[in-house]
Amino acid sequence: QVQLVESGGGLVQAGGSLRLSCAASGRTFSPLTMGWFRQAPGKEREFVAWIAWSGGSTYYADVAKGRFTISRDNAKRTVYLQMNSLKPEDTAIYYCAYNSGTYWGQGTQVTVSS
């Protein structure tokens, strides 16, 4: 089993920044990728970004390119999502994912006001 705990969400004005963190624990932690997804009210959960745990390569959804940066700290078993130039449409619950959904965190709310 793997446990994922997100933090760092909150309320921010449009144009602002937030940094989300996802701390992982568990004896069987050995991911290929760690990623971030989000779900806005009334919408399906959507992919935001992932990072290869070993090599560090990254991949972003179009909505994240140029504004969001995913990174990881292998020693701390933590993955981050730096979000800049936030827009009201970025408002959602952001979820951390182990191997694109084998395990999920509980989510952290991000609200961007206009």
C-alpha cells in the first residue's frame, strides 16, 4: 500500500502562484511516475502533469504547459507542482497520483479568484 498526502492548496488571486506538495509513504513505494490531476466542479478529473520517478522526465497537459512545473525529491518521496500565472479556470481539487492512478491522494482545493 502507498499513502499520498497533498498540501499547499488555497485561495489565490488570478495571476498568483501556488506550490502543491504530495508526500508519499508506504513500504511498497516504487513508482514509475508520479503525477497531478485535477477535477473542477461538474467536470471529469483531468490530467495535469507527470514526472518519471527515476529519470525525471516530465510531461504536461496543454493547460499546464508554460505555467506549471512538476518536480520531485526522491529522498523525501515528495512530488511538487509549482503553479504560476493562475487563472480562475484553474480552480479545482488537485489530486496526486501514483502511476497514473494506482493510488490517489485525498486532494487539495485550489481556488483562483478573478
